[in-house]
Amino acid sequence: MSDNKDVDNKNDEYEKYCYLCRRPESQGKLIYMPNNINICQDCMQKTFDSFSGGGMQFIDLSNLPNLNSNQFTPVNDIPNRQKVKKKKEKEKKQEEPELSLSSIPAPHEMKAKLDEYVIGQDYAKKVISVAVYNHYKRVLTNTMDDIEIEKSNMLMVGPTGSGKTYLVKTIARILNVPLAITDATTLTEAGYIGDDVESVLSKLLTAADNDVEKAERGIVFIDEIDKIAKKRNTNSRDVSGEAVQQGLLKLLEGAEVEVPVGAGSKNAMVPLATINTRNILFICGGAFPELEDIIKARLNKQASIGFSADLRDKYDGDANILQKVTMDDLREFGMIPEFLGRLPILFSLQSLDEDMLVQILKEPKNAILKQYQKLLSLDGVDLRFDESAYRAIAKRAMERKTGARALRAIIEEFMLDIMYQIPRDDDIGRVTITGDYIEGNGSPLIEMRGVLALEQE
């Protein structure tokens, strides 16, 4: 009996749905029928209207001897991942809200916390801190009188591995708000194979544990946004480019959207929830390959003939040419003006140099080398790196030209044998990684526990 009560109490947390249209009870009163079949008033009215002429006699389904109740699939059998939680107004009044005006970190505090995890990118961290702070002030106060503050949607441009996704993940963790990260490459126009634009909000609703109110204060990060640029010289319908940009317009600006719960696309068997995107912060990011050529072409137009003329190759060696990007450059790349107009905050990230990569290895709280040191410390082994090792790793990462992503792949290569051999020998007390070992010219320095114990004495 106790197990049944627990199941009933758990089901009470979620809304009931119409058996026919899957509308939740929060959007309209339901008529309860036998066998856990619930019908909304609209569907019941449509049923009545479908009968033409004469009166209609109500039939008691429970009295029919030949009726097999297993023919009906109760709506309560919908898995919980496709249900929306009920709104608990009384509990929310008593509990302290997760994010309030007094608990939002000021921009300088937010940047200080970002500095603990993200190396460099000072300008980008300032921009995102101010934009996020202003956005949540707008959301939480909701007292704008005649002045309506617009959304602070952002578009970040930066080379691969420069930290675009990591910045957004860190800011969402600082604020403790739901975060949905999606890839624009999977999005297509509604009706075609692929994910609809509403699937972006479906992921946010899942991240908020199917709590609509919580999801409406979340953050959506759309990565690889450059992949939905308008296709050039094409005569076919651009279902994964310009059409997706058009479909995202209503989400970015703010609209009530019906979102499938627990699924990527709408169909007759998936419940729908209505989400208002007015208070959802959208951040778009992309590497925008070949955008450098567009920026260089614009800058070189200023070149002229004479002694004061700029050289045509003046910007060829500029690693941070993306910092000179403008909205006109992005329009030339293939982003439509309506889309860019709904992303008012544009900023770029710096490409990582060797010194920044060394800092990434050393300084962040969750630096990857610190993670390996923690793993080996659980086996009682002290893992150390000398300065030449840091430089050797950063140098190899620069050669791969994939930013900070290359660091993990390089470290995995030389740490494989160490992680494999150390658990076999309990006498190993310290391992020191050198630059020669990274370059393949030597081996790590291994010290035994007995020697270390004598040194400490």
C-alpha cells in the first residue's frame, strides 16, 4: 500500500493531460472519465459537434460487457520526462527564490568569478557580465512603467577553442539558472527532416526539470550559429540556412511558443507546454570561418595610392582580426539583417597564444592538469609538472590550431602510460613530467615512497 501511495503522490506533482489533444490541465479545465481518460472542454465540444441531427445519449462505458479497457492508453502512462510539473504557488511564496534582485552578482563580481575559471578574454567577460546583469535586473524587477527595457541577446564571434561555450556554462553556473546548449547545425525549417527551432526550448525545459516558470528565466546558447548563414549561389529552398534564421526571430524577440515536452519535434502523442520567451536570454556563438577575408577586404578598401597608403598585406598577420568585426561584415557573411537586429550585443573573443595556453594549464580552478593531480593523489601519488612541460604542451597545442581543445588531446596521449602503470606499483610516490617527455625524448621522473620519506626526515 505504501508503494502505491508514493507513486500517487509522485504523479500528483505533474499535470494531467487531455487524452485527445495532450493539452495540460493548466491551460483549461479537464473532464474526468473512467479508466484515467481526461478530455478537455474543447475536444468534448468538438465531439458533440461531430454528431449531426437528433439528440445524443450518454453511454456509461463501465457498463458495457464487451469493452476491453486495455484498448485505451491512459494519459497517466506518459513517462514523467514528457510531463510538466504543476505550479506550486504556495510553496514558492514561502521559499526564497533561486535568483533575486539582491542575490544577482554585480558585473565586477561576476567577472571576478569568471576570472577564476576563464583565462584571458577580459573584454568578452566584461561584456557578458554587464549584459547578463542588465538582463536579470529587467526580468526580476518587472517595474518598467512606460519604459520597456529590451532583451540583452548576445552574439559572440571567436575562433574554435577560444572559450565561447565555456564562458556561457560558467555564467549559468554562477547564476544557478537553467542552461540549454544546442547546435544550430541540426536545425531545419519546420516540416523538414531535422530539429525544429522549438526543440531549442524543449532542451531548456528539460534542463529546468519540466518547470515552465524556471525555464522562462533560463539561458539558451546556440552554438555554430554561422552554419545557418544564407547559402550563396543556390536556387533551391534554403531549409537549413536563411529559413532557420527566420524561424528563430520570434524566439529571440519574445513570443509564446508551444514546445514538445521530452521530445525534439511535435507529434500527436507528445504533450505540449506553452513557454514565453520574453525573459529567456539567448546567446549565439560561432567561429565564422572565412569571415577574416571579409573583414580584410573591407579594411583594404581604405588603402590608397601614395606614400601614406596601407599595404594590402597589412592585416594578414593579425591573429585577432575578428575583433574588428561589424554587423555589415556579418551581413556579407550571410546573416540576415532581421536576425542580427535581435542580437544587439556583438563582441569577439581573442585567439589563444602560447602564454595564454600555459595559463590555462596552470591557473583555473578546474584546470585539466589539476584534475590529473587529483586523480593520482587518490592513489597517494604526487604528480608534478616542470616549466618546460607546460611550454612543450602549449607549443604542440598551437601547432594543431584548435585552441584549448587541443590541450586535452595532448595530455591524454602522454598521461596514458602513467595512468596505466602507477596503480600496478604501490611504491611510486612522485611523478614529475618534463618537457623532454612531452616531446618524446625522455621519460618522466619517478621517485619512490621510501626515498621521499627519507628526504622528509
